[in-house]
Amino acid sequence: MKTVKIIGVPEHFNLPWHLAIEEGAFEQRGIDLQWTDVPEGTGKMCQLLANEQTDLAIILTEGIVKSITEGNRSKIVQEYIATPLLWGIHVGAQSAHQTIADLKNTKAAISRYGSGSHLMAYVHAQNNLWDLDALQFEVINNLDGAVDGLTHGKADYFMWEHFTTKPLVDDGTFRRLGDCPTPWPCFMIVGTEKFLSGNPRVLDHILEIINMYTRDFKHIPSIDRTLANRYQQRLEDIQEWMTLTQWSQEQLTVTALTKVQDTLMRLALIDDKKPSDNFLL
């Protein structure tokens, strides 16, 4: 049995992996796929990949592109989610901020530097023609930290996946002022160069299995109810999310990769662009 370590966020996007593990699909191929949730998100996962503390990760595109540019010896194996991620822009329930414009020159809560919440704060600021040099950040680690940070005034707003944070909007913890979609496919399957170079056949088996699960995922009977129950979401929210979400079985295109790099360069978040083979397996 070959042990393979994989990490990802504890969100509804990753249910196909959990179903495949629970149903023994990887074990049947001689693979002990060990999943670990990383609630801190992409910044933490980039660190775990760079330190070779995991073999694979399901990770946000912009975060891993920035990290590879900075020397992370990992590669994008293929797309996982082909559609954009919808980032909700949240404030605390008692916040005086009522509109997106009110957030100019205020402090954003981020899980950590290099995370999606950090990088998308720049994308959002650019969309609104704000001064990027005026952006301020408060590191809050995870969603629980964001609740504490916004409730007690340590930060003014927090960007996180729309549907993951929807229960906190529904119960009055947060107010959502708007949304900011990523301008590219959002989640990638990424592996360390060490794992990828040494285990090509194992990787082939893993991709064959997960691609089979994601291809059929929306057709599983009552999968919307399963998702709603498992992730404490309202059924109608899950149904809306499923209409917006498309899993992928293809490699990230060079065009999409170029758009990510161009955006990160324009935002001064990377120093220079790299050839596509630095990023793509």
C-alpha cells in the first residue's frame, strides 16, 4: 500500500475526494490516500507543499502561482474546479460600513499573507480603483479568527468563499456587502516535484479516480442534500452553488496561467513572470 498525503480546505468543493476515500476507491488501487483539512487555507498549504509535508494539495490558483514564482518546488497537475470562486465581502454585523465604497482605506482580515483572502483583497481593490499601497491587513488565521476579528473591530472586512460564509450571514454574525469572483479557474490539484517525479503511476491512478468522481458528481442521487447536511448549508444555497460550479478533468491552460501571472504582476505581488513549464506538469 502506497501512502500519499493530500491537503485541502474543509469545504464542500472537496466532497468528491472524501467520497472516493470513504468508498475505498484509492485502496482498491493500492493507495492509502490520507486527507488532512487545512482551515487556514492556501497560504498555509503553500507552506506545507514547500516544506514537503504533503504530497498533493487542492489549492487556489493565484496562491500557488505566486508561491511557485517565489521558489516553491511544486507543479500544477490539473484543474480541479474550472469555474471562478465567488468571494463574499463581509463586515461584522454591527459595523458602520454599509457599502463597498465605505471599505476604502480600511483594514482587511486575511488568513495569512499569500493566501487567497490576501491576494483577492488586491484584486478587489484594483476593481474599485483604490490605492493598492494603502491596503492594510490583519492576520486572523481562519474563519473563527475572522469572526473574532470583525466582531471586536480588529479588522473592517473579510473576503471568503460566498457559500462557506453564508451561514454566518444568515445567523447575523456577518453582513455581506458584495461579491468578487476570481477572474480564472479557482482550484488546482498541485503536487510537490519530489512526489510527482517519483510516483507517476500512482499519480495516474489518483487522477483517474478523482476525475471519475468529479465527472459524475452532480448526478449522484440527492447529492445536494448530502452536501447541505454535511456542510451545514441550506439546501437552496447548495443548489445555487452547484449551478455555479464546474469540476474539471483538464490541465490549466497557458492562457489562464498567463492571466494569473499578468494580474499578480500588475498588482506588484510577484517580481517577474516565469515560463509555463515552471508551473504546469
